[in-house]
Amino acid sequence: MKCFKLFLAVAGVFLIFSCSHEKKAALIKDTDVIHQNVDQLTQVIIYDVFTPPVAARIYGYSTLAAYEAIRYANPDYNSITTQLRGFGEPPKPQPNKSYNYTLAATKAFFTVAHKVTFSVDTLKKYEDKVFASYQDNLDDSTYARSVAFGEQIGKYILKRSATDNYPQTRGKPRFLGNDNPGQWHPTPPDYLDGVEFCWGTMHTFAVDTSTNFPLPAPPPFSEDKNSAYFKQNMEVYQQSKSLTQEQKDIAKFWDDNPFVIQHSGHVMFANKKITPGGHWIGIAAIACKQTHADVVKTAQVYALTSIALFDAFICGWQVKYDLNYIRPVTVINDKIDANWLPMLQTPPFPEFPSGHSDISGASAVILTHIFGDNFAYQDTSDLRYIGMQRHFDSFLKASDETSISRFYGGIHYRNSVDQGAVQGRQVGEYIWKKLKLKK
């Protein structure tokens, strides 16, 4: 009997230990937390079908919040937001107090993400799991202090987001362009109104204004078949008739249209995938993982890439709607071939310059400064969405391919992709030179 009671006592202790052990979740590696946070945000951006410029804004504020919280984990890193327009001084942690800065960065990141996305419940489910692992592994005071600091940083970032002119760009009348010669108006197959036609009025992060980087005007309208205007349309048309498989693959790989509408008889459905900015956020993640970047550098890379995306979109969109330049499909259908459609679905906004070229050039410049030129990598950013991956020997070569992909896809003139790339690289170089980074 005594042996039986002893057995029960030992078993009871074992069960208590086992239950408490099971409840305690293992902490995820710090860099993995940052990567997973950003990936969760990408999934919500895809699900909520944010336009590419708005997606860049979401990445921008969220990643800046994470960086400004986690940079205190390494004194070699300094503030980015104090060097940007309109942010002011960020909150600081209490001296001589313990913090888990990855937890603080996660709280800051999601404090912002909850306010700039729609599907908050999806983010909250993921966030709760992350927080639970920290709560199991930190003492109560460190946990509470870290969460409170992250929330302070998040609110500091959101204060700036309320003054960037975004609210003023909502609820505007539909933009349908005009029927003047050489001017943009809605394009087939769905003739949608122009996307984000006020985006050029947004307040940039680093560059002074959206007009900082003017571009030479594209060829003016002309009915002369020997004019540069008409020749650029023939160039797009003829290229579409002689695409190699490699060129088709390039166009498809860089499509990044977050909401392609498919038609089957009377049925319409949409395919969702990453935005152009989301693709470059994916490339930033690949570079960090490939170089085994520590947690603070990883957060910094996301933030710097997002700044480039945000400012490049604003600069490019300002030119787009200022010139309101016509798309190839409109001219080709009217003057060359009434039944022609480009390989890619034409996005619903004016043509010049190529926004894809713009944001790719800016991102590639930033990533090249951080990781160096001739940085070879396998781009798997789109693998789970379209089942494709490609190898690149440098970020700039990747951005060059991005540009030409829009020409191959039949949605941009060659001049427009070239000029978009020029503006994007100018934006990237300006941001890099302006920011004084300690590390």
C-alpha cells in the first residue's frame, strides 16, 4: 500500500511537471520572428487586395515601427525616422531596465499594422501566438515593459501616418481620364477607373517632394506613321508577335498584378498574388537570410527597402497623372489591330513612367548599397503564388529585367520602362545619401 501511495505521489509530480512543461512555448529565433511578422503582413495585403501604392505605405509604416523599437538591441544602429520628414523624436526605453526588443518590435509592428489593414483578426491570431511564447519565457515585468514600449513606438509611427495626406486621398470621385488625343482612358478588358490618382500628393518619407525627379516628356501625340509616337506603338505590337519563351517567362514572373481579373464566358474571377512592392520585400528577405543578417540589420533592411518603395511610388504616380499618357492597347486597338490584347493585363492607370521600373530601381539601389553589387541570389519570392523562380547575379540586373518585363508584357512602351528605371534609381540614391546610418 505504501508503495502504491508513493507511486501515486511520484506520478502526480510527474504529471504536474509535464503539464507545466507543455504549456511553456519555445521562443522563436529573433530574426525568424521579424521575417514571419512581415510575411504575415504580406498575406493580409494579398487577401485585402490593397493597391500597389497603398501596399507600399503599409510596409513603410509597419517596418519603420519594428526597426525603431528593435534598434535599441544594438547601440551601433541609430534612428531612421528622425532623419525622415514629419516623424519627430521617437520614444525611448527606460534606462537600466530590462527589455526584450524583438517582442517590443513585434508589438510596434502590429500596433501599426492593425490600423492600416482590414483583416485585423487574421493578424491578431498570429500575434497572440507570438506573444504567448514570450509570456511563457519572460518575467512579468520585462514582458509588460517590452509590450508597453512597442505600443509607444507604434503610436508614434501612427501619429505621422495621420498627416501624410492619405485620408484626403480616400473617397475621391472616379478618375476616368479623357478622350483627348494621346491621353489615358480606361482600358480593356474591364475598363476600370484610374487607381490612386491622388497618390502624387502624398507626403514622402525622405525625398523633399514628389516632383524632385522630373523626367523628359514621352513622345507627343501624332497621327504621322513615321513619328516616334506611332513607332513606339508598332514596336510594342511587333514585339508581342515575336516573344520567345524566355521573354514570356520574364513577363509572367514580374507581373505582380495583385488582382488579375479572369474571364470565362459570363463568369469573372480574380487571381490574387503579391504586389510589385511585396516582390521586393521578398527579395530583401532572401538577401537577409542568405547573409545570416542579425535581427536588427534584418529590421533595418525591411525599413530601408520600404522607404524606397513608398517614395518611388509617390514620385512615379505624380508624373503618371500629371501627364495622363495613353496605354499601348488603346492606340493599337484604334490604329493597328482592333482585336489585339497584350500578354499581361493592362493595369488601370496612366502609362508613363513605368511604376514597376520605378520602385524596382529604387529598391535595387538600396539593397545594392547594403549587400554589395554582384550579389547572386535565387528569387523565390513568387514561388508559392505562381510556381516560378529565377536566378539573378545582382539586384540591379533584377531591376533591369523587371523594367523590360513590362515591355515584353505589352503594357508599357520601351521609353517608359527606361525612364521609370532612371527615376527609381535617382530616388534610391537620394534616400541612401540622405540617411546617415551608423551601421
